[in-house]
Amino acid sequence: MTAFNPQDDFRSWGNVLKAQHQVARPVWRDQLRATALGGRQQGLTLLGTGLRRSYGDSGLNPGGGIIDMTGVDRILHFDPAQRLVRAEAGLSFDTLLQVIVRQGFFLPVTPGTRYVTLGGAVGNDVHGKNHHRNGTIGRWVRRLGLLRSNGEELELSPSENPELFAATIGGLGLTGLITWVEMELIAIESAMIDAESISFENLDAFFTLSKESEEQFDYTVSWIDCLAKGASIGRGLFSRGNHAKVGSRLSDQGNTRFTMPLNLPSLAMNRYSISAFNALYYWNGKRKAGEARVPLHSFFYPLDSIGRWNRLYGRKGMFQYQSVVPPSVQRDATKEMLEAISASGQGSFLAVLKTFGAEKSPGLLSFPTEGTTLALDFPNHGSETLRLMARLDAIVREAGGRLYPAKDGRMSAQMFQAGYPAWQEFAKYVDSGFSSHLWQRVSQI
Ligand SMILES: Cc1cc2nc3c(=O)[nH]c(=O)nc-3n(C[C@H](O)[C@H](O)[C@H](O)COP(=O)(O)OP(=O)(O)OC[C@H]3O[C@@H](n4cnc5c(N)ncnc54)[C@H](O)[C@@H]3O)c2cc1C
């Protein structure tokens, strides 16, 4: 068994919530059962965590026990002929990429950072720039191991324990501890991407570009200037790409060049600096738009080039806000949200807009549904920021949309339950020995 030790300042990526947790850091898979049972005997509820890249409170369990899985990170089996990899749940995408890219394989789905674990990616059923082609990562999971709080070890797949499998994909760690994952990979011919960047003037131009690009490109995403006003609302830079057919297959080493050594003073993030950044980024991007063959990491993981970039937001941290709204209202609802943000003056450096495809997500609580997703980082200015997000909630709810729990640290139970009508079905599969701050908040009736 691995002991649980108190850690006072246990946080998630947004840095807004800080609380004491009892944390166990096992290294071997055969320690997991005794660790979970030991934690339960001490009266702790449990929660598995990975690299804690979730922004809010889905990976926090104040007063409870955390099983940090990052030490349980071995590759167990790799079958190039079947394009299958089986690995312990704490393995990071970063390490996995260093192994598979040089052998001509890539992740079927990747989020915008390589510093996530397999278990964490499954726990949130993550999506990437190729959602319109490949859906979420859960579609590529063939089997996984799940440890329940009573010590029972189960193997789940779409055909074995299918209901618990569907609850565990995107299940926010609440159905038990994922111990290993077997996942299908995709074949690539080089470690390069043929990328293209195009500037667009407004929201209508974004939707036109998305439609035409999704037919020809595996990957699409846009950065938008969320403080633009009037006819320029929704202007931004559209990025699209395909795996290059030629180029080096050398291992992909990641791209962290610089790590933020400390938190910036909160004053650095004000409406003037954010507004100036957005305008400058747009005009610079417009000037440099065009085609280029670029390495995988610079296309998929530009933010990873600054380690601990969350410290840019200072001690008060930041909130992420990611919504999806259905196709029938996506233009009007997105415009309304951008107008509310622009009017509030509380901008975001990182405003990302993407259309999700029709591919159904396999998890009961998976976030992606067909429509348009908008993701923003808001520096935490207290009640002013909470008021803006409440206004956005009203627009998303009216549109029949939902928020991404991986990014959330404050949505109400009503907002969650309206967005995830399957939540009560999901609740039947929650392991009563597991919990999280998010779940305690959003499952209240
Ligand atoms: C820069 C950046 C870009 C991002 N881009 C995207 C994106 O494009 N698409 C997207 O979908 N997400 C994105 N995210 C969010 C991130 O991909 C997810 O939050 C991801 O799940 C984090 O993985 P993790 O290993 O850090 O997991 P954690 O944050 O530690 O945990 C995630 C969830 O999984 C559970 N969990 C973790 N490990 C286990 C386990 N072994 N067993 C059971 N449950 C477990 C946790 O309890 C928690 O509920 C981004 C985050 C950042 C910081």
C-alpha cells in the first residue's frame, strides 16, 4: 500500500481553488488495490488524478484522498500491426509520442497539450482539432482496467460491461480508478503537418471556412479576437492541416522552451493588456497567414512551449469557460456570447472556436455534441468575472448547449443537469467510494 500524506496546496490548472488533500503516489500497478482499500479504511473518499491539466474542480477532492497516477506509467504492450498500444493509466501523451511517432504512429485524438495522461484523457473523453473526423478519444479505446473502491478489478470494453464502460469514458474519475488503457493509434508517414493559416473578418466567414475546410482537412481550429466589436465580431485566424506525406519520422521531443518561474502580478492581466494583445495577435497573424510544413508539436501544442504558462495569470488564477451549442443556433448564440464578452471588457488571450462533427461521443457524460464550441480563459477578477460567466451560462442554456466539466470550477447543479440529461443514469454507476468537488456541487438535487 502507498500511504496518503497531507498536501496543503493541491490545485488544478486554473489555480482558483486551493485545498488540503490526502495524496497517495503509487508507482506500481500492484500497489493500487491496497492503496485504494487503505484509503477507504481511513475514511477517505477517493479520486484518481493524472497531470492535473483540468482547469477547475473535477480533479479535486478537498478533505478526501487523491491517488496520483503519474508514477504508474509503463507501456505494457505495443502491436504495430494492429496499431494498438496498451499502457498504464498514468502514462503521459508526451512520453507516448516520443515512442510512437518515430515508428510511424500518432494519437487518434489529442487535446491542445501533450501533458495529459491516458487515464485523465479517458476521464474527460477529450477531443481535439479533428473532432469532425475522429470524434473523441473514447471512440478509440478498445479496453481498460477499472479498480473499484471495494477492491474489485474489472475489465471494460464496448462489449464487456458496456454500461460501466460508457459511464467511465468521460466519467470524471467517478466510476473508479482507471489502471490501464488499450487504445488504437493512427498511422502517419512523417512527423510533419502541412498547415495553413487564414485570417477571417467575422463570424460568418468563420462558419464558411469551417464548412469548406472540414471536407479537406483532418484538423481545423480557430483563434478569435474576443474583444473585437461591431462588424468585426468573431474575427480571427483559422488554422487547418493534414499529416504530411513526406518528411522526417524522427521522434517527437516536445517543445517546452521556457518555464514560468513565478506567478505574474495579477495587474499584468487587465482589459488594456488583453485588448492590445488580441488586436496585435490578429494583425500579426493576418500578415503572416499562409501555408507551411511544420513539426507536430508546434501545430498541436503551441502552448506547451511555455512550461507552467498558467502562472501568467498570477496568484488569483483564471477560469476557463468552454461551451458547445447546437448547429441550429450556433451562429446566433456564439455571436451573443461574443457580444457579451466584448461589452464586459473582460477578454481572454486564448479564445478558441471550433465546430464539432456529428460523430456521437461514447461516454454517458462526454462533453462533445454536434455544434460549435467556444473556449476562453478569463483572468479571475472575482465577482465581475463570475457575473460575466453567469450571463454566458444563460445564453448557452437558452441555446440548449452545455459546458465542459474539465474546464469548469463553478457551474451550478441546474446548469449541469440541464446540459447533461443522462446524469442520473450516470449516477447509477458512480462508485460510492469515489468523489470530487465538482460532483458534490453538480449532483445536488
Ligand atoms: C493547454 C491545455 C489545452 C487543452 N486542450 C484541450 C482540448 O483541446 N480538448 C480537451 O478535451 N481538453 C483540453 N484540455 C483539458 C485536458 O485535456 C483535460 O483536462 C485532460 O483530461 C487532462 O488530463 P490529466 O492527465 O491532466 O487529467 P487530470 O486533470 O488530472 O484528471 C482529469 C479527470 O480524469 C480523472 N482521472 C485522471 N486519472 C484517472 C485515473 N487513472 N482513473 C480514473 N480517473 C482519472 C480525474 O479525476 C479528473 O476527473 C486542455 C488543457 C490544457 C491545460
